[in-house]
Amino acid sequence: MKLDLNTYPFRLEQGYELGYGPAGYETMAKVISAFQEPQSDILFSYTNWDRDKDPHKGELMESAAHDFHYGIINDPATSSKVKEILLLHYAPERDPKVSQAVMDQLLAYFREVPLEEINEELLRKIGSAVYEKQGVYTLADQDAATQDFVNSRLVDTNSVWLLPYERPVYLENVLWYRVNTQEEMVQAFERTDWWFTCAIVDRSKQVEDYRYFLNYTEEHGEDHDGMVLYISTPDPRHFKDTVIPRLKELLAEQLEIVG
């Protein structure tokens, strides 16, 4: 595990030394806690996206139709919607309420026929329906427990974009919610996404005036393969004098510091 101080944002290159996914949750929560001071909060972000403005919508609809056709997506609610579309296309005179057997046959037929032989308009409608059912764009698309977890800890809602690339055109807003304990952080990983972004912010400050902004992601390249924690801060001296010793204590011999 390498902490590279020769680049900015600083990079904590972890590879897969902490494991992948749940195997690394507890250690990552401890790593995040190393950046916190008593007067600061750890604010995780949950990003809401505007489905209608998604520039990749067409590709996602095509992919959704493909995945449903090959049985990769096979949940009952989505299947029921597709059956109705198939019935309307092939037998519009029939009532869906009394045509379950016919709809089952049509679905079986749809999955048997090669994808390239299916009517393009029908495929587009199916792709659209599956996409609408499967896509998670906002917190409202999540289950009730996840919505409650975020909303009960909500500190701010804004459109502040802190990542080092251009703000996406379909950004709706960003929810910033407080998770100050390691247990809450693990729950956040489980309920939302363990590829996280979070800000460590003094309680009197706005999120854009963070002490630290952390972005956890996965990269593949010649020099590094695996998970990376990007670390941004307006106070690199505090990072070197205070946070790095905490990371050394936590990660011990696993940690190599460069720069």
C-alpha cells in the first residue's frame, strides 16, 4: 500500500490489499476516521442524477433490452411490464388481466428469437421499460431503509461539484449526510456505494470549505492496479504532521510513503 505525496491530490494506492468490497469496509472506515478532528463532521455524498438528461440514456436502453433478452435481468416486476408490452404488440385485442398464459408464451418466444430478428420498435419499447425499472438515478429510487438512512443524517443539499473533472450535465443535486462513526460508515458502504466521496468539514463551514475531500475509486494501468483513495486538502501541513502519523499507526508495515 503506497501513499504518494509527489502528486496532488495525494494518492493512497491500496490495490486489493484490504480485499475487495465488504472485506475492506471496516479498515476503510478507520482510514477515513484518521482525517477527522473533534470539531469536524464526516459528510458522505449521495448524488442525484436527472434521468432525462443522461447523455448515455440511449446506450443504457439498448443494454437493458439486451440484458433482459438474455435473462441477465429477470425480476418479476420488470418481467410483468415486458409481458404487457409484448401482448400489446402481438395481440393488442387481448386483455392483460386474463391473458397471463399468452403473455408467458410471448416472453418465452421473445427470449428464444435471436435479438437481431426482433422488431426494432418493439425492442426500443422493451429497452425503455427495463431501463426505467432498473435504473437508480436518485435516492427516491432506493429502498425505504436506504432513504431513511440518508435523510435522517442529512446536513445539506446543493450542487457543489468537488471532483476534479467536469460537472456532468445530468447532475441534479448532491446530498451531504453525516456519518461520524465507523459503524455508520460501514452502513453507508453497504446501503449506497463503497466507491465513495466524502468531505471532512468543520461544523461552522460549508462543504466546499472542507478540511479534506476524499475520493475512493478503482483504477487500472501500468503503474497501478486496484483501489485508490485521492486526498485533497487546503492544509497539506496538517495532513503530513497529523494524519500521516495516524495512518502509519493504523496500517503499520503495510504503508509505504513516497515523497
